[in-house]
Amino acid sequence: MKLSELKENIDLWEKERSRREKVLILLISILLPIFLFYKLYYEVRQERIIKLKDEIKNIELDIAKYESYVKKEKEVEFKLKEREKFLKEVQEILLTEEEIPQLLKDISKLIKKNKLELLFFSPKIETERDYYNEITVEIQIKGNYKDIIKFLNDITRIQRVVNINKMEFTSSEGEEKIVFKGTIVTYKFTGKLL
């Protein structure tokens, strides 16, 4: 299909459709991906974090219980090895202090890779939690809708736990590009109980 034919088809479609249909299609094209992202990515990640928190609390209770079993050394050693394996898995999922700058660089690279314009990027103060710190970064980018969605998908492929909260899409009338505002949240393993 030639470019001129495509333009004619788009003009014809635009003339035939009512303003209501155009607005409805625009809303569906924005809200459907957001809904799918929320259901297929965000909720799953939140459940995973809650599960990890519960398991960490259970580990703490188990350690206190195992101290009373010091005489049963072999049994205690076996259970401690299992718990150490779990903590290593948690450490693999959560960032370390040294990995934070690299994660921020990776996000910056994803912005460039997806041909987006970075308007605002501001890391906030870490929030301390049991065994981990929550790291929040406010971000604002501008680009084509498909490039922004590709960027959000790329973030989900990062090996560490990264969530996107408070998403907002805005566009100016007559402009092709839209602005995405959101909060990126990741977690740093500290091993400290508050």
C-alpha cells in the first residue's frame, strides 16, 4: 500500500466516523493497555512482594525457633541451609547498594533505545522497610504512544523487581506525541529488621 493510499484511507475513515467514535477509540487504545498492564504485570508483582515479605517474617520466626534446637545440630544445619538458599534468592531479586546506579543507567538507556524524550527524572529518598529499602524515582517522558508502551514493557523485563506506579498519560491537541508521568519503584536488599 502506498503512502498516499494510506493517507486517503485515514482521511476517509476520519470523515466517516463521528467525534464520539473517535473519542471512544482513543479512550480504548489508552485504557486497554493500562488495564492489561495493571492486571498482567502490576498486580502479579505486588502479590510477589507481599509473599516475599511474609516469607521473610516466617524466616525470622524460624530462626528464633531453631535456636532452641541447638542440641539437634544436624537437623538445625539442614534447615538453616534451606533458609540461606531462600535469602540468596531474595538477594538475587532485590538490588544491592552497588547495583542502583546501574539500574538507573539501564532505565536511561531504555528511554534512549525507545526514542523517547526525558523531561523529568528525580530519585526520591529511600523508604526503609524490614529487610529492604523502597527506592522511588519520578519520571516524565515524551514520545509516541507505542514507544512509551514498548519502554514500559522493556522495564518489566529487567531482572530485578521494578514496579511502575501512578501512571498518567497526557497529550496536547494537535500534537502526535504524548507525555507519560509515572513513578518507578524498586527495592534494595538491606537484611536489616526495623
